[in-house]
Amino acid sequence: MNFFPDLTVELQDFCKSRLAISPWLIETGDRFDPAIFEILDLEAREYAASNIFEKDRIKIFGTLPIPERLFRTALYEIMSSTAVLLAHEQTGQLEVNEEHAKTAIQMVNNFIQKYDFATLLQIYGLVTSYENQNALAYYGLMPEREFLLGSWHRPWIDYNLSDELLLGVLMGNYQIVIKEGRRYVKLTDQGQENLKNTKKILKESGFLAHRLDMLHLFQFNLFDDFEKLAEELWPESMMLRRSFIDFAGIKPGMKVLELGCANGLLTFEGGLADRVGPEGRVISIDPSPAMIARAEAKRKESGIDWVEFYQGKAEELPFEDESFDAVIGFAFLHFTDCKSALEEMRRVTRYGGTIASFHPLKVNLNVPFFQEWFSPILELAAKRKEPPKDFLFHPEEVPEHFRRVGLKQVQHEEIISPAPFNQPEKVVQHYVQGLGWFQEELGELPWRARQEIIETLKKRGREVCNKFPKEELFMRWPAQRVKAQRC
């Protein structure tokens, strides 16, 4: 039995409304201080006690027995997850204050008023059943206690999953089995089929892609060692940044928009601010508030007043048409919806102005040390009989996107840059945990499985670095710079 209707439109609106269910790979443990927990918990209790009507019960559960606590639990989880997301978007950190909590409550209420409470609970049930069923499908058997605590697949929760387990058993999706004197939860054949249907809805609505985008942002916000690791693991990166400014034709006095500025490596160390000079102006944006804060600290320390930093997305630029002489970005385009980002870049560039991007390309993974080191991820792809998923471009992709959005005089160059892989802990932290390389592979795994693979990669990296000569521990990484004019 599957009681979820097609919620594609509602899920799309849910994401656009900036609501969240489960913060995925952020920190586990206590999310709030007692005062914040009390605000959220009290609101969920009071709303559930006075606003759940018979029509909602019938719409959601039909003739199934109703676990009454599930109403309150669903409201609490959506409100608390949304509060965490708000805190993260605004500060780059995970500390929720009273304003975040009250704003999250209002956002949830707005969604209920637009649809109804039953629709919200159906979305909650769809998403959480995916988390549960996906984990059971992966592990085969999960100890009942671990399921109830969510420790293998939803460690961020601070409530028990007994209601969800009971409902899943009543619906025929789960069963309890006893093996060697222990109780385990298992996904039934019907549960396997429901998982396929649930995943289809979440994928077609864009929810899974949205979740992956949020995961990228969460990881990058918390990437404290970005600058230091970039210097160590990309020894030619600063030279490439400086030469990219030359390639883009940036001149003194220009008004330049820089996208994906991170903590200001191109802006300051790469020489963009110096090249434009005090007679020009640089506006730099990045979706990560934590990176913006670090970049702004650099600006204040340097005393440069012709550079401004803002939080924002390349796909939704908050600027008037034809506002800039040049719009450029270094190693950002592969994190965006490329077509939407380029359309926006074109819109805000004046006629005759320049649009330019530097971005990494797909790298040859058929390198002995890499195959041995990253085999846990490569095996995930091999099971599907596909190459590993990642967000990097093929050489022809970006130039073609430039042309499709109407840009002219498209020029592109490929560059090979050596990337050493001789520091296993730093390599995994930088590429996998920070930049999110292979996150498309890891993103659909249960939480515990993702953590286990990351720790395995660190362990295998140490073994590989001891086994292979140091001169063999590097990748010949292809990159591309592309520029065009708005005519």
C-alpha cells in the first residue's frame, strides 16, 4: 500500500518556499538550546491539538489507525529543519536563534494556509519514508533500535521513530524479523516498489536535486580550510587566477561582477581588485554566507573600498540589465545551473561587454593509484554500469552553452594543471567533504553509509600513499577558460 498521491507541484512549491525536512548532512546531536526547542515544540503541540480535523485524518490515513503523535512530530521536524536552514543561509553557521525559529513557524503556517495541513503531512511522510526505505534497501536488515533512534540514517532527529515504524508495518512496507536473538527491520517487496515510486516523485519534482544543492552549500559554508587547502592541493591555482584576469581582458576602471567569489581568492590574491583599481568597481557574490564573511574581513583588513561583497546566486542576479562591463567567475560555473547562470550573466552585461568563466573539466580517472584509492565510490557507479556521477563538464559543453544563450565571438582554451594527491586526509577533506566531488554518488546513500565511505577513503588514501611513489600521486587535471561578448 502507498498512500502518497502525486505531490510534484506541491513539492516544487515546498522547495521554492524555502521549507525543509531533515537537514541531511549537517551536524548531529542537539540542534537548539532549551529555549528554542521550547518555542518550536510548543507551537507544534498547540497547532496539532487544535487544527487537525477529521478531513485531514481521512485524506492522509484513510482507514489506517492513526498514531496521533505523528502530527506533532511532523510539524516540529519541518519547523526545526527550516529554522536550521534559515540560520545556515543567513550566517553560514548552524546556531538557531529565536528569530529563525519564529520565522520558520510563520513560513510553515503560510504553506498550510496555501494548501492544507494534510498536504504538508503528506510531503513529510513522502520525504521521511524515502529516508527510511532507502536506508533499509541499502542495509538489507537494520537493528530495530538503530531504526528507532535514526542513528544510521537520520541522526539529526531528537525524537523516536516508533510511529513511523508502526505505520510502515501496518502499510506492509516494513516487517520485523528476528535473527540470532535480535529484532531487525526489513523492507518488504511492497516497500521496495513503494521506494521506487517515492523516488520517482522526489526526482521529477526536483526535490532530490534541490537537496543536493543544499548539501553542497552546507558543506561549503563549513569549509574552514578552503584557502589553505586550495593553495596546497592546487599549486598552480594562483597563477591560473592571474592569467584568467588577463584572458578575460579586465582593465583598470572597469565595473566587474565576479561570481562565486568564495573567500576572495580571485578578488584579492588573484589580483582582480588591483587590476580594476580605485577608479573601477568590483561586485563579488557567492551563495555561501560564511565565505562572504571571510572575504569581507579581507576587504576591511586591506582597506580596499572599491570592492563590495553580497550573498547571492548566479541564477538569480539582483542587478539591472546591462549593469557591468564584464561578468566573470573562477571555478564556480560547475556548481550552478549552467544555462540559467549564463542567461543571467548575459542579461547584466552591457552590449560589447565580456562574459568569462574558468572551470575544471572531467578528469581521466583511469589512473592506478586513483582506482585503488577511490574504489568505494567507483564501485557504486559500477553497480549501475555507468561512469561515476560528478558535476564537472565535458570540453564541448560550456562553449556550446555560451552560444545557445546568444553570446558571440566565443573563445575557449584547455589547460592541464597537475594536482598532487599525496596528502590523504587533506585530499578527502578538500575534494569530497568540501567541494563535494562525487557528491552525486554519495548523496543518495544513507547518512551512516556516506560517513563510512568518507572514513574508508581516508584510510585507503593513507595505504595508497604509502604504496605508490610520490611522483605517481598526482592527477593531470584538465580545465577550460571560455570568454565571449554580448553583441
